[in-house]
Amino acid sequence: MDAAPYLAMRGISKTYPGVHALDGVSFDVRAGEVHALVGENGAGKSTLMKILAGATPPDAGTIEIRGQAVNIRTPRDAERLGVAIIYQEFNLVPGLDVAANIVLGREPNRAGVIDARALDEQVLSVLKRLGLDLPLRAEIRTLAVAQQQQTEIAKALSVNARLIVMDEPSAALTPDEVDKLFVVIRKLRSDGVGIVYISHRIDEIFTIADRITVLRDGKLVETGAASSYKADDVIRLMVGRPLSAHFPTLPAPTQTTPRFAVRELRVPRRDFGVTFEVRPGEIFGLAGLVGSGRTSLLRAVCGADVPAGGTVELDGVTLRIRGPSDAISAGLAFVTEDRKAQGLVLGMSVRENVTLPHLARFVRLLMVDRREETTAVQKLSDELRIRTPSLEQLARNLSGGNQQKVVLAKWLLETAKVICFDEPTRGIDVGAKAEIYELIARLAAGGVAIVMASSELPEVLGMSTRIGVMRGGRIVKVFDRAEATQENVIRYATGTVAA
């Protein structure tokens, strides 16, 4: 690995109205290095990378490539200088095939006609270098997420990128797919390509990174060799305080009568039903592998999908849920895993998103009482510590953790009796996770029945009073908190123990 940095960003500052996004940040990457860039949502990581990508100009600071000062004013400038960004939301054309996406805009041609043979040879050369086997003629929309990501990496190499930024590259990958991603990253590193690895998953950082840089509140906190840190050290630097206990103390349910009961509920395309009960103040966790049916179950319970059979009971009364409005009216809330597409209207403000399911509460003489609406939302914003310069800020401009708090605020405006959380902390940083955990525990302490599905096993174990393990669309085992271990849950989730 070269000692001199391939990229050096010095004293980078950027201010938006009401927000000092970056304050004199310096960051460098060496050739053949994986440099992890970490920090809470809103720490400045994305802004720093947008400046590197030419998507936004800095207010101050300089950028050097191979020791030479450069001006990166457009994405084309960044590409010309060997910098490629692979965003969490891929920049691919769904209707084009793999080969076309990899060379899009740079197709080899003869007399103005695309040379298909030369195009395939060019693409195959890149894939061979990465050790990848992708179907060249398959449309992007038909590929798995991991294959789409591999296409993005191949596209970056096809323009001779010497520095690749990967933004949350493992967010939607299975553990096996993450392992394959790391194989590709190590190949790139051995070829002298510098990698900026942005992730909230601390364990991954220690698996793949050579160095770690921590940002907090738009400032550089520390840069050092990954081997010189422990996970708790990085978390402390990120949030500015120690998080010795990642999970709060959970309340003990005080009632034995179930608040919420699901009886033989069948989701579409499943031949058997699911049965479970949740008491007031209890957090019932759902564990299982990808495809086990956790999300489908929650969507059917809360009216997002129509169940094929079975019943849902609240306080002993059988509910007739034909859609989300029936569920909301009955006191059921659903915090979806896809907050951007299903939990929020990104083009609406924080205020509008929070009150959207409850507008009737604020209508006076056929008009919305904006003063009462703003007062109610401001109270929730203060309680949940939603970090926003204004309640009129668009939801799309908030960090992931604050977007999740806005989703939750919708159901706290008129407290639901049952809240179903699907991947409640996906894509948010450790500091925001701790706040979400505290909020969930507080809701349970107030008597709300909680159902929480998560693919992060430590989260399920740390935040559940009981755990239902799902496999093949049904609950195959229910553990009390005291008897649940990672090993026990995995055995039932994988079917190595007979249900």
C-alpha cells in the first residue's frame, strides 16, 4: 500500500440554510486501501462524498488527486479523475441489460453503429478482473440486489476508476452476499484501487477496513488504523458518549390477558396459519431468515395486505380489517421497513407527514387548524428529538434516523394500542438506534403491545420479551427471553432442529 494518499481532501466546509454540514474536514485515501468513513446520520459523510463526486460544491477547502490540486465541479470531472460513487440506491437503467449498463454512454462503435462484439469483450474483461459471472443479456430489473451491485462495481472499473466510494453497500444483502462483496473488495484492493467504505454496521468495518475516519456533527473526530480500535471505541467517537448498554431495560408486562391475538392467520400463497399473542407492555420479536415470512405476516396483520384466512383480535374483540384505514381506526399501527417508499411522503414536510393519518383531528369548519397542528407536532418533535431546522423541512432532506422518528411520530400523535415494527433500525446509525430502542421500550412501558420483526438477531434478542422464530411462513418456535440465544434461534430458523 502506498504511504502517500491517492486522494486528499483538506479543510472541506459546507453550509446549508440552518445546517453547518461540514466544518474544515480533512480526509484522505491511499491506493490499495479500504478506508471506512463512519458517523451518525447527519454527521457529514454524504455531504463530503457529494463534494468528491462533483454533485455539490464546497464552500471552502481543497481536493488533491495524486498530489495535484483538482477542481471537481461535475460528476464528469470526478469520473475523468478516476473517482466513482456507488450509491445505496443504484444508478442503473432497469430496462437495459447488464452489458449495456456497464458501458452506458461509452459504447464501442463502428461508423456510428454499436459494435456488439467489442462491447461484450470489453465487459467480459472487466468481469474477469473482478472474478464475477453476470448474465450479460439479462435486464437489470430481473437481477438480485447483489448482482445489481456487482454491475455497479463493474461499471466503475470500466471507466478505470482508481477510487470507489461504496455507500452502505451491504444494507440489502444477505450474509452470504456480504461475504461475496468482500471478496470483490479485496480483489480491488490488491489491484491498487482505493475504497471508501461507508456503513453503519460496525462489525463489517472491522472485517474489511484498513483505516477508520469518524465524523460527528460535521467535524473530523479521529482517523486511525482499524486495528487500533475496538467496536465500543468507534461507537463512543461517533456519538460523543459511551454506549455501554446498546439496549434499554425492558419493562415487565404486568397483565396476563393478551391485548393482541392473531389466530391461524394465513397470508397469500401460504398453506398454513400463524398464531401468537401479545400482552400489554410486551415486545414480541419475530426472527427468521430472509423469506421466512416476517414482513408478509405484519402486512397482513395491519391491513396492508388482505389475509387469506384467520382472525385478528384486539382486547378480546375480533377485528374486521379490510385495509390500512380499518387497522388505524382500530388502534393498530405499522412502521414499515421501507420508510422512504411506504412510510413517508418525501415531498411533504415533517408536519404534514406526522398529521396525515389524523387530519380529521385538526379540521375546524372545513379548514385545517395549522396552529393546533403545528403545536401538536412540535411537542412530538421535541419529545423524540427529531433533528430538523423546521417542521416545514421536507422529509426527503432528513437523515435516516430522523425519518424513522417522523414515521413513529405519526403513531404517537394518537397513541396506538398495537404497533408493528418491521426492521425498525434498518439503515440508521448506532446513536439513532439507541434512541429508537428507548422509544420502543417507553411505548411498551406505557402499555402498548409491540410486535417487532428484524433481520438483526442481536436486536431481536436485546429488544424482545418473547421471540417467535419464523420459517417457511409460520412460527416454528417461541422462546422466552431467558432461554433465547443466537444458537437456539438460528437452529430453528434454519430447520436444523425439527419444529
